[in-house]
Amino acid sequence: MKKTALIVGANSDIAYEFTKILAKKKFNLILLSKNYQNLILKKKFLNNTYKVKTEIKKFDITDTNTFNNVLKKYSNVNLIFIACGLLDKSNKNKNIVSQINYLGPMNFIKKILELKMKNLKDVICITSVSGDRIDAEFNEYSRAKKNLSIFLKNYQKHFLKKKIFIKDFKLGYIKTNMTKHILFRDLICASPSKLANHMYSVLKKKNIKIIYYPKIWIFILKVYNFVKKTNPFSKSSK
């Protein structure tokens, strides 16, 4: 029997690359995103290239009223992948940044726990290493990702009771359309396709709950936080 994956935020570069990996493994696919027209193109490509069953649906992670119906309709899925994200350079749209990066995914995951999804075994959620920064509170994106990571950590035990394994992928710099304005050296960067392959490779490792990628960002953050903590002129030291 074929497995089925539900992809939330399916138009993101990361989600699309992971979807291709799943299609190669002959997963049936359900793609959710706000931009329905882009989903149509992705469905056509996946069906023609991998010959898998692909269903698409317009979906807004900030509209909590739709969560119950969506999850009941697709209650037979084996894997749920959540890749919602909005990076706002201006730090002005704080409410929508919080909704997309934290509150929406959090409420969606809570709804998963409320329903009987007997075939569901794995949930993957994308967060960010920026949430581990000592000054994360001063940027809405970083604060939202921090809060989502904390939520995932606290809720892992509830998922384990239902024999569902949830993984928090804390990403460093991944080269996507959302992050193309950020200039970093290739040494500390990764492509969405490499990330997708890594995500699939650790999918069956049930003892892993938090994954940093690229891993070098663990050490970068330690240096960053040390410098910020010891710098008397930094905001976080006040």
C-alpha cells in the first residue's frame, strides 16, 4: 500500500524539493498552499515525471477555521510536512510574520493531536537557527521561530503517546527565493535539494527530535551568542 504525504506550504523551494524526493519514493501527495496557480504547475510536473497521485488544495496557515476540515479530509496520511515561512526584512509586519511562522503552524499541530489519524507516523516542521540567537526577541521572525521550536519540544511527548514522531528542522542559511537577499559564503549554506535528501535520510531515525542543518550553524550560534553576551554595547546585554 502506497504511503501518503501532506505538504503544508508546498510552494516553498524547500517543500517542493522534498516533495520530489517523496514522489521518487512513490508517495501519494497532497499539496497545500495559498498560491493555487503555482500548485497546478507543480501537480502537472509531479504527475508527468513521477507518475504519482497528486492532489492540490488552496490553504492558508493563518486561517484556523479550515484546519479541522482539512485534517479530517486527509486523515489517512502517513506523513505531514510543514514548511510555512515569511521573512520580513523591514520587521514591520510583525503580526503576519508571527501568524505564518508560529501561531498558524502551532495551531495546526495542536489540531493534529485532537484528531484520530491512525496512519500518521511522522510530522516534520521547519523552524530556524535564528530562534536560538541570544537576541531573538528583537526580531519578529526569529522570535516566532524560537516560540515554534519551544512549542515543538514541549509537545513531542504528546505525539509519542500516539506513536507519532515529530522532528524540528532548525535551518541555517538555505538558498531559496525567500533568502536570496542574504549574502553568505557557500561553506555555511545549503541548497533546498541537499536539505530535502537529508530530511528523507533521517526520517526513519525515531530517536532524533531536533536537527540542525547545515550542522555548522550550531557552532556559529555559539560564537555569535558569546560575542553578543560579552559585548556591553549589544541590545541583548541590557
